[in-house]
Amino acid sequence: MKFGIHAGLWMKTWADDPAPIFRTAAEVGFDGVELSLLGIGMDRAEAIGKLARDHGLELTCSTGLGREADPTSPDEAVRNNAVAVLTEAIEITNCLGARGLAGVVAAPWGVFDPANKAARAAQSGQTLARLDQCLQDNDVTLGIEALNRFETDLTSTAAETAAIARATGSSRIGVLLDSFHMNIEEKHPVAAIRATGADLVHYHVSDNDRGVPGSGRYDFPADAAALAEIGYGGWVVAEMFVMAGHPASADVNIWRDIEPDPTQAARQTLAYLKEVFGHGV
């Protein structure tokens, strides 16, 4: 497994310079950094990728869609825009030198239409299927994130998310599971991991309050055992958001400081990840 840290741990805005983040992540000892593409365009991608490599880091990427790029929309123009937006994100991911892109890609954040959920899920699968050739051409894998009910009504569970991923028919599209969201939505996170199986392409960790894994009540050793059981050997990325009072904090509803020091949180996290997940695949 590879252990990563999401750059959002330190970011005040999504467009912050990643250089000091790379330096700190490398000093702490992470294998790589996950970057949100919300603040990165093609104009910066090549230089940022080189900077990461200069620090001995790999990159993985995440992104999210707005209402103007909704893969579930009944409006063909909006669906086409979703394909265009995600195509650009895939190309930026490749330019960064990353092989994985994951996040809120089945439907936009905060869009709820439960009466039409089945039709929207089907439309999402059909729209994302159009990305298959682009994913192959750029050697990128796309992970659809299972999110809690306060962020989406479409992919709140692993089963719902995996169904859309499988419906695309693309071997390049799978599932991102996140302990923070599973803690809310899954009765049995271990069973969710097992059922997702080979469709799991990315895995996020933070404890139940978005803070340091192992500092709260989530059962990470059980997840680690399930990941080993299904043969998962990919990224384990700590996606912690712990600082209040900044634009990026407001985007993810962080209204109080969750941890007193982000860098110390990163150190504690890596030590815990190595202890709990380090004996897996």
C-alpha cells in the first residue's frame, strides 16, 4: 500500500502554492500527496508534477462537479459539459504525472432529487461511460466517491456507488470509499469494503470528526483486515480537514479547529497508518 496525505489538510484556499505542502509531506515521510484539481489548471500542472517528483512524492488527484456539469441532468448540454469538465480533469491528472482521479463525479455536490434517483443513477452511468477512451488514453483510473447523505442522495453507500461504476462498463472506473462517509452511512463498513471488492480503486481515511485516524471511534483495524482480504494494494490517503476560518474550510463545513496543528496531525496519522495498514498487501 501507498500512504498519502490530502493537501487540503494545510490549504486555506484550493489555489494555495503546493510547494510548502510537498516539502512538509516529504519530510513527514508520506509516499505521496492528493491534490484537489479545484485550484489547478493545465497551465500549472506540468510544473506542479515536477515539483512533487523533485520531493520524491507521487501524486493522486481529486475533484468535484458543480450544477453546470451534472452527469445526471436531463439536459443534454449539461451532461455534455460534465463530460468536457471531467475530460479536462483527466488530462490535467495525466499532466501532473498522477494515475488516479477520484471524487464527486457521479453527481454534483448538494444536488438532491430523490424522486428521480433511479433515472439519475442510470443517466450518471451512461454519462461517465463516455470517459472510457479518455481514461485509457491518459492511463488514469476514475474513482466515484461514496458520500454521506448531507452531500448527495445518489451515492451515499458503497452499493449505490459500485452500481454506477459497474454500469459504465469501463474497467477504468471504480469506487472511492472514505471512512468519514462510511461512518455515517454504512451499518457495517467492513461488509461494504468486501462487497465493493475489486471495484475499490481508492480509499480515504479520517476519524469520525475528520481528524487524525485512531483518535476517535472508527474501527480502522477492521477496515485494514477487509482491505487485505479483498487484495487492495492501492492508496490509503488521509483526507483530513482540520482548520476553521478559511475559504477551503467553509467549503467542507469545518467550523472549528479539529486538530491544533495540521503538521503534527500528519505525523500522528502516518505513524498510525503504518501501524494499522502496513501489514496489508
